[in-house]
Amino acid sequence: MSDYPDFTEYGYQIDRELGHNRGNGRVTYLAIDQSTQASVVIKQFQFAQAGSTWSDYQQYEQEIKLLQRLKHPSIPSFLSAFETPTGFCLVQEYKPASSLAQRSVWTLVEVRQIAEALLNVLMYLQQQQPLIIHRDIKPENILVERQNSIKVYLVDFGFARSGGGELAVSSVIKGTMGFMPPEQLLNRELTTASDLYSLGVTLLCLLTGTRSRDVGQLINENYGINFEKLPPQGRVLEPWLMAMTAPKAVDRYPDARSALHALRQVDLAATNSIWNAMPAVSIHLPKVRPVIIAAVLMTVTAIALVAWKVPKPTQATASRQGGYYELLNQGQMLMQASQYAQALDVFDNAVRLYPKRGDALYGKCAALAAVGYREAAFSCLDTALQPNLEWETVGVESVWWSKGVMLAGQQRKPEAIAAFDRALQINPNFALAQQARERLVHNEPFSP
């Protein structure tokens, strides 16, 4: 017998639980509307639940009133609400999308697409009379559908408020620590620039691979943002992000429209085109699909390829070397297009052309992992660690790190830690290896 509540008398059949906050009596379910057979989201609020307060009840009531006003393709529609013996329920349109809190690999282009979509939502909210401030923008409240195109949804308007102005002195601060702008944290006036701060921090989390619970690592003692963790490909967005997350609201973009206009002026082509299509964050495993492992390996390769300087060849070797670098580029493009078997053939040809060059071999390792040949990928990495290879782009420490990632993916913790240690012996400042090692040592879960 199911432990879920029975909502059939209201016309809904619960399928499964999507999330809960037992502390304030809130549970979210995926359900089926029995009249239409459409999937819907039901947010149940039990005001008789221990720990729930009148303020929590008002929060739900306010969310319903706001959602009834809003009609935007990136805000799941309000469908209905009904009372139950222990509280009431809010019914919303269901979107088959994952939250940004679920770790994934995002390219720089995709991060900008997400930013533009959310700024369009904020523009819509800021055009309402009176304007609406969300007050809780964070990865958990942003859904992204990643099929043929990027579709973004902003959810959870429980903390939203209509109109700016100062919060009442007696009010409880609403929001999430680390994502709240200083004026919200200090109960000061909220403006159209307030949600921009939260969005900026959220995007920085995407670019740096930072979990919401670790967002404090991105903030210094003066509540300023630390941009040191931005990967090289994300640096092109740093000036824009600085203007989004300035501690003082007057130093930020004044509203979503201005921020969107400024974002569209950022030339991503200022970075290498490889950057734009490669993952913008570091990945932490295990239990990771081979394709994700390959993405990790190819990220390191792409980082190096951006900066490589092809040595000037003699006339006799120019054609041969040109063919080698052409194969490397072709292999990269095939990996980006998920054509892993073809990429494997291309990297294999590059290895045959220059057997002693590690860069092509490293690309071959990534392709082997992507097509699921794990043992062959391990063997390939072992070959790449031989001391007689020449490296132009990828450092040997990156090969050890990649081997550690694959070992972690197979739950071989001691061997993975040893591999990360070898990477750190070669380069003590190798942050990816240090972070991965710490997560394993502290038994923190890895996720793609």
C-alpha cells in the first residue's frame, strides 16, 4: 500500500514524490490529472505539521496569488488549488526538466543561454504592476530542459514579493544564504537589481562547478564575490558577472533589461571556439557514465589546445605536422558532436602519424572511454604515462588526474586517491586533483 496521500477525490493520482521540506510541512509530488491524464506538480502544505507556522501558511497563500497573475512560458502555470483536512495543495504545470542543482556539464554557450532565458523572465517580473521580486533565485529553483534546445523555467515563488521597498523590521529574512544580495540579508530596500545578484551567483556556481551548499567558498569576508575559481573559458564573462554581483545595488546593472543588453555584447568568440563547445565546469564522479568520463578527459585536452603554439616546422615536415593538428581538431569536433566511434578512428590515425606524441593518445583515451571500452581506456592512460612521450598541450599530471577520475567511477577509492596524489606530486597547485582527492577522502558523493 502506498504511503502517499490519496488525492483521488480531488481528481489527482500521485505518481511519486519530487521533494520535501518536512520542517515546514511542505511536500512536492508528481501526479496525474485524472480528467486529462496530464502530468502535474502538486505542492502540499500541511499547516498542522509540527514545525510549520502561520508565516509558512501565508507564504503558500502568497505564492498562489502571484502564480495566478503570471503567464510566461518560462514559469510553470498555476492550474488549481484545493484544501485538505490537514492543509491545502497548489497544482502547477509539470515540466520534464532537471534543476541546475543536479550536477551536469554545461558549455559556455549553454550557460549564456540559461542566463538570457532567466533575464527574460526577470524582465517580465519587473514589468508587472507592482513589480515582482523572486528573492530566492538559486540552482534548485531553476529547471532546464535539455533536449533539442535549452528550455529554462523559474520555479518556487514562495518567497517572492510584489513591490520593492523596505521589508518590515519585524519580518523574517526570506531567501537562501550565499545567494541573497547584501541588502536582502540586511533587511534593506530591495530593487530590480536584487534578483540580478542571486542570478549572478547562480551562474558562477555553474561555471565553477560549485554546489549550492558550498557557495560560501565563492564569497569573501566582505561579502564580495571571489572570482579566482572561474575556469579560463569563463573569464570572458567575468566583467559582466562582477557587475551582476557587486555588493552595492547601485553598482550593479539597474535591472534585467540592462543586464541582458550587456550580456549580448559579450563576444564569446573572444575565447577559442573549442571553449564554447566544451564543458565549463569540472566534474566529480563516481558512478559516472563513460560519456561523462570522456567529457572530463576532453575538457583538459581542450584547455590546452586553446593555448597551444604549433612549432614552426621545416618544409619537409610541414605537411605531416599540419595533418596531425588537423586530426586533433577533427577529433575534438567529433567528440563535441557525440560521434565517439568516428573520433576514436581519427585520434588513432593521429597516434599512428606521431606515436610518441601524448596529446593524440590522450584524445584516444577519451574516445575509448566514451564508447564504453573502459579497460582499453585504462590501458591507453597507462601508455600515456610512459616517460618517453612528448607533450605539447596536456600535462602528465592531467593524465594521472583523468586516471583517478576513471578509478573513482569504478569505486576504486584507494587507487583513485593514489592517482590524484601522483598528479599533485607533479603539480602541487593542480586544483582539480586536490578537489577530487578531498571529496574521496571525506566520503563526499560524486555526481556528474
